[in-house]
Amino acid sequence: MKNLFKIFLLLFSFQISFAGLIEAQLTSLPRGGNKTASVSELIGITNVTIHYSRPGVKKRDGHIWGELIPVGFTELGYGFKKPAPWRAGANENTTFEFSTDVKIEGHDLAAGRYGFFVAYDPNECTLIFSKNSTSWGNFFYDPNEDALRIKVKPVKTDRSVEWLKYEFAEQTPSSATIELQWEKLMIPFRIEVDVVKTQIASFRAELRGGKALPGQWQVWNQAAAYCAANKTNLEEGLLWADSSLNPIFGGNNNFTAWQTKAAILDSMGRKAEAEEAMKNAMPYMDLIQGYTYAYSLIATSPKKAFEIFKMVYNKYPNTLFSNIGMASAYSAMGDYKTALSFAQKALPQAKGGNKIEVERNIRDLQNGKDMNN
């Protein structure tokens, strides 16, 4: 009896070891030869990532849509054994991942990772984003886990795509069209993001972390400047501007930070405070900062631009940008003769593209034309 017991233990141990060997798998081609793929792009600052497997047409032209991919929902005879949509790819779930909230065809979808399914119809496909993104294919699809359903029209194409793929098309700073392409059919749908909202939310999060440690005035200014440029969240932007000027963050005596604060105050209609902020900025301007700021005023306030250009010239006399700045100032005031004298001083100081531009300025002035136009 003892010997039989030892034999049983040996056989049991062998079975466990052998089972372990069977479970171990070497790297090989994906099941069915379906290529695995992923594509990821930014829309605004939102990262959109698609993971999927790519089935091939494999000489089944004309038998994909409506046959291999049936119309609507189909009972698969496995898994939950309930009517299920197509897995929108092959093998395990096709997944979409969004780093921020988005809109799909105008419908809200929260940030996160979703399983993606398609109920094909030649007239109108149903796209499904499921909260379950970890199942194998569509065998365990559960409509109770749907996060979003939308309907879109499929588009027939002349060019055949052998291996299913997803592409980003028709891109703008805040949107893109995702195209599911396979054989001679495309299923497009639009993704949009609120760029300003997501950017402000990102700033808030980052300014609570390591990027906002003492000495980092630039990050506070970056957030404040974004508010100024987009005329959004101005009260919050003003707080960020004040932080960028705080000595704790290394700001204080800084032209850029004062200029940003002035821009926010101006957008808020607080003109006198904006002018005072720019007065505080003036002592700290360098040559390029002064020239750029003055030139930005040429079209709307030539007299004010003249004052700034003169300050720049007095601080940095007889340099390329101080000379050409004075030429711009006098030209804007209609004094082409004096403007020409400063442009001619700038010419030997200019090189490359700058020289070409100064030569153009001189020709305009000689012909009695404003060089700023």
C-alpha cells in the first residue's frame, strides 16, 4: 500500500509539472495571423490611443460586410450566448483610451479606457463604447456595460484595404475624424475635445505638483499667458500671474511676467492697472523684448510704440533692432526721411534674412511708403 501511495504522489507531481510546461507559451504569430496594432495621437492635449487586431480580407472580397461581419447583433453560441455586435477588429477587445473627457459625434464620453464594438448596417452603423475593455472579443459583450452608443453612416470606397486599420483624419487643433477602414468600406466618426477646458484643468493639476516648486516662475507665467491669449479664466490667470511675480518663485523683477499680468488686466477692462503693470515691466526689458513689445503697438497705437522704441534705442543705442525699431517708429508717424536714415544705419548690421528685410524697408521708404505695411 505504501508503494502504491508513493507511485500516486509521483504521478500527481508529474501531472502538475507537465501541466506547467503546457501552459508556458513561446512567442509566436497572433492567433489566426491577425496583426496586432495600436495608433495614438494628440487632439489638443488629449491623448487618444486605439489598440486592435487587424484581420485580413484574404481573398474574401465582396464577402466581408454583411457576411463575415453580419448585420446587427448576432448570437455567437459561446460566452454569454447573447446577441452581440462585431468586435471591430479581431481576437481580444478593440479598445479606445482617452486621457481626458471627449465628445464622440457630439455626445459626451468621460476619460478612460473602453471596449469598442460595431453593429454593422449598410445604412447606419451603431458604435458602442463599453465600460468593459478586458474581455476576449465580443463573446462576453453585455449591453448593461455600454457607456455610449452612437449611430454613423458607413462610406463605400473605391480602394480596397487588405488589413483592417484605424486612422486619424480631418484633424484640427480640437478634433479629428477616426476612420475604421477595411476592404471597400469606411466607418468614420468625429472626436472633439474642449481644448481650453482640458488645458486649464491640466495647468491646475500640474501647478499643485513638483513643477510649481520655488524658483519656477516660468510655469506660473505659462499658465497665466495662456489665459491672457485665450481671454479665459482671467481671475484665475491673474492669480497665476501674481505667483509668477512672487520672489518665492523667482519672478519679481521680470519683464515677461509683468507683461503677462498687464495683458490679463487689459482683457479684464482694468486699463489703468494694465498700464501700471507695463510701467513696472519697462526697467527689466532686454533689446528683443522691448522691440517686440513696441512693434506690437505699431498698428493700434503708433505714438505709444514710438515712446517704447525710443526707450529701447536709449538703452541699446545703434544696434540692429534699436535702429530698425526707430525706423519703424518714424515710418508709422509719417516721417519717412528720418525713418530712412535709421534703416540705412541698420543695413550694415543685418545679415541673411534680416538684411533682405531691411533692404525691402529701405526701398519702401525711398518710394514714400510706410515700411510697416
